[in-house]
Amino acid sequence: MCGIAGIVSSKVTKDKAIVALQRMNNAIAHRGPDAEGIWDDNFAYFGHRRLSIIDLSDSGTQPLHSYDNRYVIIYNGELYNYKELRLQLQRAIQGTQEQPYFFKTQTDTEVVLAAYMRWGADCLQHFNGMFAFAIYDKQEKNIFIARDRMGIKPLYYSYQNNTLIFASELRAVLQSNLIEKKINQDALVDYLQYQTVHAPNTIINEVKMLLPGHYLTIENNEVKTCAYWQLEKNVNYASIGKSYEDICKDIRTLFYEAVERRLVADVPFGAFLSGGIDSSAIVGAMSKISSQQVKTFSVVFNESEFSESHYARIVSEKFRTDHHEIKLNPQDFLQQLPEALNAMDHPSGDGPNTYIVSKATKNAGITMALSGLGSDEIFCGYDIFKRSYKLEQQWWLNFVPRLLRVSGAAALTSFNKNIAVQKLAQILSKPQVNFNYAYPLSRQVLLDKQVKQLLQRNDLPMNSVYRFLRLLEFDDKNHRLSKYSIAEISTYMQNVLLRDTDQMSMASALEVRVPFLDYKLVEYVLGVSDKHKYPHTPKKLLTDSLQDLLPAEIINRKKMGFVLPWQLWMKNELKQFCEENLAELESIGFNQHAVNNLWKTFLKGDAQITWSRVWPLVTLGNWQKNIR
């Protein structure tokens, strides 16, 4: 796992490009403390920061050149099937002109390069891993940039005036000083609604994010992006006609294979263990697969209402792991909060929790850790799955005239100002009562009326989540839960959870691998019908598939999450910090009067304005201050 940065241009002078590239590389030094590399040919300028995971020798230093010296690659990621591909690429194919590739290193980086030389863009169909990479053809002066299917590793880019700038982090692109740091006003709307900006857009006008499952080329002085894999078009329906028991066996096999693939490393590794279903399943599988004792890490609190230590210990004892409890009290967390926020690359309303756990895990000598991220999205672990399923059973509401529904909604909100009731009222007021209209409200942080006030706007662009659902070509009455999964994966998971996990773990040079997002497992589970996947109990399909790994106490425990006293902190210890950062928002177009009113309403304890509706504004102000 590493950081990459590059400039491709005939417009920028070499001296200016080298200075810009060095600044970009410095900006992502935290991602790769083991080595640094820079290369150019007066047209393409590549920078790399290395975090050594596979082949720790100097031969793995990048940028890496092909054996014939025609191609050069910079790569951030892990290719889990690189050993099988390496054997395949070392062989010539009889009856064709495909010749064996002569490897110089033991790295997965060179396998990616060799695969591209043999198959071109089709190489991506052969890869199982998480990655973002760029390959430059010195002979043809062509650039090829790609990102993994699930969007685990990020790739930001800007193309202006025939100049391409790209990097693993937004801050690196900005540090080039070759683009204007101008805020995208429509992206601000997205951020206020969802505490993130949905790809391909970013918070900056001239910067885009390459979508998951896409690659990028430049043709006729124009950037072209192409999808090589799309979630909704690659659902695997092999489970149709099988018994529930056989489906569980298939999932068990795919899960074990996903975990085993992610145990390939030449550095010490471990796993996050919260004591929930997801992390417990991963630790159990690791313990059965690995020949060495598994190291596990849990954050524990003295305060019982925050701590999950009891459940983590149950799992640790069952699988005899080398268990490490990272003891924190809320004040410890509070002290590290400014450091966590300063590590934030793209603004987000979440992330500090991951930063604290990652930093402590790295300090314990671990360079790679497995996480349970992704399980809730594919195994229906959130309440939104049941709520959405129930809503679509209430199709009869659409026979009630909209005018009557609007009147009923108004009456409802006049008696109850609760945010959940307000969202329900908005759903009833939509042209139709269905998933496509209801789901965008499910994770919306600030309602449209509040967004308009804060940004002094009379109208708003189309809601980004609604736009996604409107274009989604997946509507199968037997797989409604899969549609909900696709929505969760493509919006909240990819644009909040994965982005935050990458930026907060890599801030401490910790690589995080996510077995539940193995694309083969995801494709199969999405193909399982609702009758087998409906979560009558929490993530029933998963727990039934992995019964021997999950103690009853873990399956039946109440879902906690990482709970901390934010509401109290923001009114006391963090009050001045919050107010200083909220004051920064006026410089990027906010109505400061509306911001102050929102803050005062929160301080008064209004139930409609919880801490989670104000905190994203605080982090945005802090981020804006840091990029100036």
C-alpha cells in the first residue's frame, strides 16, 4: 500500500513540473514512509511513496519499469491473486504472439504491469484486489489509470489546459499549485446533505474522483473514462434453484477464500476486533486459516456504556488470539481529535474513530489489518433494509391523492418536530411513495430547507443519491434487498466509509484490507433472493453460513457501534473549537447568520439539531482552514 502522484503535460515546463511533483509527493509522505521515488521524461512525471507489504527489498521501489523499459508504473494497492497471474504471464501462449514476461521482482506491482502489457485494459478483468495505478507508455506517450471494482483505493485527478494531475489524495493534487483551490458550490450542497461529496465530484471545482470499476485514458486531448465493471451488471445468480443450506455453504467457501487471499503479506498483520458479528467472523476465519497466532486489536473504555470489551474477549478466548486492548477514556480521544481532523484529506463528517484505532494498531507494530467493513451493506445489517422492504409493501399509499398525502404530512409535522417524523412527512409528499424517493432521505443529514438557508440558495441541484437511483438499471421484485445493497454500497459505503477508512488509516501508514468486499463474494450475495436473505435476525444469512465461527453471545448481542459523548463535548470542551471552525464557513459562501442560528439551536438542546448535524460543518471549516 502506497501513495501515487503524477503530472502528464507538454504545457508545464520541466522545472515547474518537478517542483510541483515533489510537493505532491511530500503531501502523501504519510502513506509511504519506507521509500520515495520520482521519474520523468519531460512529458510524464511520476511520484511514489512506498509502504512495503509484499517484497520488502529495494527491487520493489517505484516508479517501476518493464523489463523492456517501454512502460513505467506507479501503483497503490494489493493484488491478491498476483501469484497465480504471475505464473500465467511467465508462460507463452501457443498459437498466439503472446510471449512470456521476464520478471525482475517478486512484487505484485510488476504483475499488474505485465498483465497490462499482455491484455491492455482487459487486464482489469483478471485482477482481484484493491488498487489505483497509472501506467505510462513511453513509446506512444499514452497514459492508463485505473481503480479497483469496489472503490477501496482512491484516485483524484484534474485535467485542465491539456495537463493531467492525479494522486491518491486530494491534498496532493492541490499541493501541485497547478489548479485553483476553488470550492464547488453544488458539491457543498451534497456535503451538507450527506456529510460527503459523491464521486465523481469532489469539494473542489477542478478535481474529480475516478469512479470505482473505471479506467481513464486521454484521447485527442480529452479525458475518457470507461467502466470495466459495474455492480448492478455483474450480479451472480448461481444461487437460484439451490437450497438454503447449499447457499450457506457457497457463502462460507467464498468468505474463507476472501479472507485467505488477504493474509498474503511480508509484514506483521492483525485484525480489528470489536466483538460484533463482522469482525468476529473475520478473526475466526483467520485463526482457522493462518499458521500463526492472530493478533487482534480492540478499543476499550472504562465506561461500560461505551465499551465492547466483553464481547471482544469472548471471541479472543474462543480463537486464542494474541489480543491487545487499546485502553482509552473519552478524554484521551478528545486530545487526539485535532490531530485526526488535520489528517483528513477530503472533508467528511466521520472518520476520527478510525484514525484513533489505526494509530494505536500501527503503534503496536502492525502494518496491515483486516476489517469487517462491507458486511452490513451486503448482508442487510442496517435498519434501512427492513424499513425499505416494509415501505415497498405499502404500495397502496400511492392510490391516496398526493394532495391528501401532503396535507397529512403537514399535520404530522405540526404536532411532532422530530427529525424522523419530518423525513416521513417528506416521503409522503413525494410524487410517489417508493424506495427511489424515500432512500435519499434515509441518510440525509440536513434537510433541503436547512441547506438553502445555510448556502443562501433559492433552489438546489438534483439530489446526488436520487440521481444515482434514477439511473440505476436494477429492478427485480425477487431481489429488492439487493437493490438496497447496491444503493448503500454505491453511496454511503464508497463515499463515506471507504474514503474515511483510507484517509484515516493511511495517515498512520496502516493498510486495511476488507474481505467482505471481495468482488466474488459481493456478486454472489447480491444474487441471493430476498426469501433467503431477509434479516429476520441480524444478518441471518451470514450467521447461518458461519455458525461455527460465531458464539451465540455475539450473534444475539445488541449492535452498539463506536459511541462517544459528542453532544456533551461540543457544548463544553469542544465549544471554542467548534465556534472557531464554524466562523471559517463564511469565506466559502455560507450565510453566517444561518450558521450561527443552527449552532445556537444546537446549544439550546433542540432535538431536531443533534450533534451529527452540526459536526460536518465544523470539520468542513477546519478542512477549509487547512488547505488555504
